[in-house]
Amino acid sequence: MQAKAFNSQVFLEILCNTVFVLIIIHLLKSGNYLYYVTPRMKPYFIFSAIISTIWSLAGIKRLFKPQHLIRSAHCFVLIIPVLLLLLPHSALGINYVSTGYTGAGAFAKNPPAGNSLDQSEYYSEQYYNFTDDPVDYSGSTTYPSTQEDYSSYDIAPSPYEQNVKSGLDEENKKITINNDEFYPWITEIYTNMDRYEGYEITMTGFVFKDQEYFYENEFVPARLAMVCCAADLAPVGILCLYDNLSELESGQWITVTGILHKGQYNGQDEPQITVTGISPAEEVLGYIFPY
């Protein structure tokens, strides 16, 4: 009997799909997919892995089916992302962010008005109305916990309603922000800035300077927030006033201590910090996922 012809095109298709599925499984199990997208994108990764698996299984029947013309160019559709995913990956830094400091616009229900800057250029629209959707208060690269529907709230939900209370010393008027609670505390302070007027606050972030929009004594101890994917990374934090800013390098990780007060940025009220102390800090790995 004549042996069946081996179809190299189908074999290449099966191989690409299989490798793609294995990489997705590895990214999901290791949590490394969070370098690229937010936790809410996990179902799409799973769906892609399932479809690719089905394609691989369906191709087995054609593996020994003769084919006159062998094509392989279409396999590059999978080979290219496979190669990109195999490259070493780590959290992106400040040099890769897509937008500048968003100020109060990141936490307000409406964009700031009445200033001379072009808001469409300065603010990223995806950061407007953070408070209109359920918020993930984990502040770390873990899967979101069960969330309530906060769509009926007029303001952002308080961390106190989410049992996020660590770091608050009301008796001595002090706030120490835990790295895992960075975003909920920022939201809480922006939402209730009058309540925390005069509080001493301690927080850790990287030095973010914006020469175009900041004065010479202004910077933000920031963390990178991701709404959808790595392409929309933007720094989030509280504006600090510090006379010795020239001593700090952009991107340097520090722990800031200072006094909260209500200031104005870009024509809108926002909480600001008058710095009283700065110390070096270890880099905090992972992004913040507002949703």
C-alpha cells in the first residue's frame, strides 16, 4: 500500500496553535498576563486558548491528507505573537506610560473646566468617570474580588465601605498607605479631601515629574494604573510640594511623608501634600487596576 502523504502545512498550523495555547496557559498560571492586560481580560485569554485548541484538534484529521500546494505564510499570524510572548517580560516603567499626571480629573465625575490647557490633549478620557464603575480595591496584581454595583453612587465608594481601614490613625491624624491599598486610599482622599485636611500622610511611589505642567517644586509619588492594557498606563498619585526636588531623580522610588491640604491644580480643587520627609524605598512591583 502507498503511504499517505504527510501534510507539512497542517503540521505547522497545529504546531503554532499548540505552542500558542501552552504560552497562554503559562501566562495565566503564572499571572504574567498581567504585564500586558488587566485581570478582567482573563476570560478572553481562556477563550483564545479554547479556540486554538479546537483548531489544533481539527487539523489532526488533515495531517495525512495530500495537498498539492503547501502554504505557510499565514502561520506568521501566530508565530509573531508567540515569539513576542516568549521574550523576557517585566513591568514597564515611567518611560512607557501613555499619558501624564491626570490630577483631579482621574477621580472626578466630570472633566475639569475653566483653564487654558487643552483638556483633550492633557487628560486621557479613559480615566474620566473612574467612579461610575465597580472598583477593584486590591491595588495589586491579583484577580479582582467580588464587587458590588456602585453605579448609583454620586461619589466614589469609600474604602471604609470595603473594609479597607488599615493605615488610618484618626486620634493622631495620620494616614500610612499600604502598597496594596494605594488606589483605594487615593480615591478616598480625593473624594473626602476636607475630612483629611491637616492629616500627616505617608506613601510610597516613584518620582514623577512633568516639566510641561508642574512647577519646579511639584512632583507626584506615583504608581502606574492600567485600565485595559499596557498601552494605557498612566501615573496616579497625589501632587507634592517639595523645595528640594532637584535632589530627586525621575523614576526613583521613595517614601514620602507630609501634610495633606486642599490645593488647586488646573483650576480644580484637589488634595496636595506639603512634604516634610523623604526616604529611599524599594520598587513596588505590579500595576494598579482601577476596575
